[in-house]
Amino acid sequence: MKRKLAAVVALLCLAGAAWIARDLYRPYRGFANSVMVEIEPGTGASAIADLLVSRGVLLHKLPFLLRYEIGRAYHHLKAGEYLFDRPLRPLDVYRKLIQGDVYLYTVVIPEGSDRFDMARIFQERLALDPAIFLRTTQQTALIHDLDPAAPSLEGYLYPDTYRFPRRVTAATVVATMLARFRQVLQRISAGEGAQGVNSLPKVVTLASLVEKETPDPAERPLVAGVFTLRLEKGMLLQCDPTVIYAARLDGRGIGPIKASDLNFNSPFNTYRYAGLPPGPIASPGEVSLRAALHPAPGGALYFVSNNHGGHVFSKTLAEHRRQVARYRKEVAALRRAAAEKADLWKKSPAPRTSGPTP
């Protein structure tokens, strides 16, 4: 009798093991398209299995939990957001969680973004606290070897496309962006002789001004040439983006620049203080860094918008004033045309319809 009972138990165990093994290696998908599962830090294995079953990732929790128990001395299930978009075996789900294969969000930091722009972007994409991010970007010890006198990490957080998990820390984001800057710097500056500026902080600061002044990559060496020549002659740079950045540091935004903005007392205001600002005003891209290293030769000391996305460069103040007058005249004409178009739109009769007016 005991032998029969033992045999039955053995058969049941074998059947159970076979069922578990079959289920462990059988792909399953109990959701329609894709599902995002967030595992909070500190969640136990059983609760994780329940969550995966409820979201349609697992058919049964037992095979997953048994695999976890076998490897729990060596591996741990990691918290985070996980995307499931195809049928997976419970064994694959287990591997995904112990490897921490969390979902990564794409974050695009455009060239010319400053720390305040970045704080907003990371808040929108990753729910990262902007105050924490800005405090982290004040920790200049991270670039002490590059710029011992840097007032912040501004300019050294390289603008690029990144991929981060939702719960990433500000420290990790900053470290990643600084590492990317160092990679780009190594590629473009090894063995190069800088013209006009002779230190990395000055190169990055000048590049940030160039980046903010023109969206046209072909113009950036020309803009860098203007600023370099003005520096050599001891002239004020009179760079409008520095006025805007000074206002941002003061905690205020500005619209069209007014006389009071030009007179605002800030070391970043290049309408009041000669030379380069005490640090970058934004993160320059590779083209602007190269332009700062190799500014275009020539005698231009001024430039003004051409109303078509570029600039007109002048060597003399008289020529520049004529170009400014031309620019203002074109702007006034564009505003009149826009106003006339808006007025005509208001006066135009409502379109005839074949049905009742809603």
C-alpha cells in the first residue's frame, strides 16, 4: 500500500514538474498590443508575479516563482518600468527582470539648450524634479579638470539624443551628458590648435554665444570671427543672448529686449561688461565648438538678421547702421502685411454652406 502511495506521489510530482517545465518554456501573451508594467522598489517576488499575471504577461505565477526561488541566491528582480510587446516565456520574463531590462525613454536635448531648458525637458519626459536637476548642475567639481572656475555645468552638458529609464536620477543624467561632452571634445580637439581663444573654458563660452546667435551651421565660423575680432579690439560683444541668459539667472523671463535689459547689472551681460561672459550661456553642439576653435578670418565686426534665417555681416559701423535700417524697414513691412491680412480675414464674409449653420 505504501509503495503504491509513494508511486502515486512520484507520478504526481513528475506530472507537476512536467507541467511547470512545459509552462516555463511556453510563450504567452494575454494582452492586446503592448503593456507597460511598473515594478515599485521593494516589491516582493510573489506580488510581482501577481502583477504580471493580472497584466497578461504570465498565465500562471508558479513557474515564474519556482525559477526565481532557484536563482534567488544569485539574482534579484529589479524595479522599474518594463515594456512587454510580444509573447514571452516565463523564463524570458524572469531574465528580463533580473537583467533590469527596463524601458528607456528617448530624450532629445537640442543644441543651444541651457540648463533651464533641460530641466523642463527632463521634467516633461522623465518626471525629473527640475529643482533637483538644477541643483545638480551647480556641482562644478565634476568638470574641475576642464574648467576650474566654472560657475556651473552650463555648456558642458552635451546636447544630444539620450535614452533614460523613468526613475533615473539627476546625478546619472548629468554624468551621462558630461561623458558625452568629453567624447565629442576628444574627437574634435585632439591635436588642434585654437585660433583666437586659447583655453577650453573660453572655447566653450564662445561656442555657446555662437550657437545662440545663428541657427545656420555655415554662419557659425563667421559669427565666431566677429566675436573674436571684437575681443581683440577690446569692443563690447553686445550679444543679445547673453542679456536673455542674465535675466534667466535672475529668475525672470523677458520678451523683446528693452533698454532696462541691456543695462541690467550682470557679469553675463555683454552690453555692460567687456570680454567673454564668466561662463557659457548654453550647450553648444559640435559645429559651434569647431567654429570657436577655428573662427573665420575677415574684418567683419557687426552682423544683423537678414529676415530669412541668416545674417548680413559688416566691417564698418556706418555699413552696419544701413543694414539695421534695412532690417527694421523689412520688419515693419512684414508686420503691416500681417496686420492687413488679419484685417481682411475679419472682414471677409462667412463661407456659404449647403447645410444648417451649427
